[in-house]
Amino acid sequence: MSISRADIEKVAVLARIKVDGEQVSALEKDLGNILDLVDQLSAADTDSVEPMAHPLDAVQRLRPDVVTETNQREAFQSIAPATEDGLYLVPKVIE
Amino acid sequence: MQWDIVIGLEIHVQLATKTKIFSGSSTAFGAEPNTQANAVDLAMPGTLPVPNEQAFRYAVMFGLATNAEIGRRSMFERKNYFYPDLPKGYQTTQLAQPIVGPGHVDIDLADGSTKRVRIHHAHLEEDAGKSLHEDYHGMSGIDLNRAGTPLIEVVTEPDMNTAEEAVAFAKKLHSLVTSLGICDGDMSQGSMRFDVNISLKPKGSETLGTRTETKNLNSFRFMEQAIAHEVERQMDILEDGGTITQETRLYNGDRDESRSMRSKEEANDYRYFPCPDLLPVEIDDAFIEDARARLPELPDARKARFKEQYGLNDYDAGVLSGDARLAAFFEETLEHGKDAKLAANWIQGEFSARLNAEEKSVAESPISGAQLGALVTRIADNTVSSAGAKKVFEALWSGENDNVDAIIDAKGLKQVSDTGALESMVDEVLAGMPDQVAQYQSEDDPKKRKKMLGGFMGPLMKASKGQGNPKLFNEILVRKLAG
């Protein structure tokens, strides 16, 4: 299975990763190889196998609705690049 | 050309849990920014989500109340998109196996008919944070307190054909979730948000047209306007021979304008996949039966009971049963003032008008049901006239005094209902108005007579310093004037 340059460029945009022309060629080859490897799985007959939601054969434990977290804003914001008035600041996002 | 309008809704309902869907952070509204956003909510490396049992309980209660199948085994997917108010870079949501399967809700329409709207499914997911676009040195501010608040997203089938039906469904859903107590229903704070899918097709055609989605409508009025606006926009395009582009649109209620949200469309490749951090959730019979046992009286049952128990008409019963808090207020009023029709009129009239004027919810009312009930009692037993009762209501509302009887005494609003005293006042007034009496007595038209009675009421109210019982005055007048 191969992956096209257009696919790579689209995924890069969606993931907000900047990829230049040369890198796209290299990724085309590398990702193609990985997909070929994974593709070998399709040789297995899975007609009678139910799709798996999770590799562990277990069910999710639920948590009671009780507040357990305390305010640690100061600690979290000490590692943020920019904050003001308790807000995290990010490059302008407006539609 | 005649067109059929096809409308489907997606409704985000914020669940009234104490904590977030995947962490023990508080969801209380109005906290300082980011004081309720902790390691899991901020997507710190190494953290793992643990689902909130109450969110599942509320979702199951919703499913039971909408006649739906409950997803006994549900799972979570990741919906990937990039936005700074979503720290993980994906929203944890449900796609393949939602907690609530197909169900339905019946809506009452203005013409007295009932329509069934099918619900495709409802799923659990997390809310995002809030972006504040005021200028922070050319940057945006992010508050993640809301990030991770549990939501159920309710997705209907395209079963509605008018704005009226869509709004009726939205109101019914609001009534249901507030009655269930699973959502505070406060739309101004975004507790319920509506996305409307609209398409047109030639009248009678079987094939659906291309639809658009208008997102994030947070009031019933805006929803109605947005539908009218979008229907007209699509009709103009189609009648000019154009085609509709499938897109997401934003509606600006203040300007009655909408525009395309193109950026959202470009990124509309969510690359869903099962969330490896969460195992499938299994809901057993005991959990479902426990949720069923917690179901309170629902709006339809309450409406029927209000008609039966209090003799209300269909309209009054519908209004008073629709909102859980208004219904509770009505019943509290009735505990203290037995006249149901009078209580219903006061709640729908003066009380609702004042709430609307001051943009208050029932919970924020400065007067209690017990106080209004006490007032209703005094109106019913003729202690105060309706004009006097309005003055008592004002005094209660402004907090001038909290006791109905004390207000009536202090303001001298007690009606004189002593017939002896009233009769002598009538005699006195009639003696002073011989011309009008003669005119009345020579009039044969009962309608004109009735009107002429009003001419005596003014002087009578003056003679009684406004305290005469108007109803009794009226009776005595008619009797005396008849000779």
C-alpha cells in the first residue's frame, strides 16, 4: 500500500507539522514501508472475528462523582509560555 | 416552486455533575479562570482519564426518559482536531457504540396535534474550554475550566418540517432534561446549545436536498430566526437555479446574518479512532434499574396530573408543567393558596412578566411560592382586590416586607366586605347622582347598562378610600338600581 504526497501534505496540515518538499519525498518512502508492513495483516481472515475495542479483555471502572482535584493553577502556569489574568495566552485564534 | 423543509437537530446538553467526565475537577460555574483545570483536563503527559459514573447514570436516565435503547456496552473514540481550547488535540467522544440508542420524543404543536420526533442516538463526550478574544497583546486568552465538562449530544432524525416544530422539540428537550435534573438548563450560560441541519427539497420529493449546519444557537428565539433565515437563503439560491454547498454556518442573531465557517470545513477530517486510554464501559441491569428508580415525574405525566388534580386547562397545564422549577413553584404556591386557577393566572401573568423583565430565572425569584400562595389566599377570600394584590406583590418583590398580611395592614389594602357598610355607601353615592340613576334606569340595552355601572364605581371607590370590595359594590349597585 502506498501513500501519496497529497495524503502526507494533508495529514501534516491537520497535525500542524511543517514538512518541506524533500521531507515529503522521504516520508513517502518511510510511511509507505510502514503501511506495507501493517498491510500484511490483511492477509489474515477476519470474517468471523468481532472488531476489538481494546486489547485488554476488561471493562472500564467508573469513578464516583466526587471532587478530588484542588486548584494548582500556579504550578501549571509556571511552565506556560504566556499567561495573564489567570488565562493561558496563545496566538490569536479568531474566525 | 413549493418546497419541503427538512430539519434535524444536534443538541449539546451539559450534565449537572459535580465533577468532570474524566477527572475529579469541579465543574462549578463562575470560578476564576483555570482554577478548575487540572492535570487530566490540561492533557499533561502521563495522565489517564477515569470516567465519571454519574455522567453515565444521567445519560441512562435521559435514554429511559426518551424511550431509547440503552447501550449496554459503549466505548469512546478520539475525534482529532487542532484548537487551543482543546488541550489534548482530540475530543473524547462516542461514535460507534453510544450510550443511548434510538428513541423518540412527542411534541405538542400549536394546532393541538402531536408529532413524534425520532432520536437517532445520544452520546457522551467532553466539552472544550473557552477562548477569549479580547486583546491580550495580540493574543487570545484560554480558560480551560469548562474543558472536560460532561455533555450528552442528542442527535435527532430529520423529522421536523417547520421552525415551530424544531423550537417545540428544543423546548420539550429543555423541559425533559431540567425535569430529570441532569442539566440546569441555563441557556445563557451555554448549558444547552443547538446545531440545526436544514435542507430543502421540491414539495413531495423523496430525495433529500443538500443540507447545511448552523451551529451553536443558544436561545429558542435565535434558533427560530436562524431557521427562517437559512430556509430563505437556500430557497433564493435554488430558485435562481443554484446549488447548495454542504457547509457549516454561523448565525449572528443580533444582525440576522449568517456566514460560512470555511476553516472548520477544511479541518473536517476528524480521523476518529477508538481511545486506547479507555476500556469499553458495560452497563448492567442493576445500573439501569437504579437509574429508572431515580426518574422523577416527567413533563407529560405532570401536565396530565395538573389537568386532573387542579382542573387546569390544556394551555395552563402545558405552561406550568413544562419547566420543572416553575412547576415546583406552582405547587408550592398551591400549598399556601388553594385556588389553582388564580395561582396559575398570577404565575403566568405578574410573576412571569417580572421575571422576564428582570431576566431572572424562577430560582432567582425574590418571592417564594409560599408568599405568592398567601397572597392568592387573600385574593380568594376577598381580603384584597386584584388592584390591591398588585401592590402587595410589588412590596414582596422589592423586599419591602416579606409577610402578605403585614403588607395588607401596613398599606391599608384590606377591602371592606361588610355589606352593611357598603350598602350605605352605595345609597349615599346614588343619592348624589340622580341624573345618572335616571339615565341608567331608562336604558334598555344591557350592554350599555353594564358600561354605565362603571360611572358609579369611581365615586364608590373614592367614598370607600379604595377599600370597598368592587365585586360586592357591583352586586349591590345592580340590585339597588333595579329599584
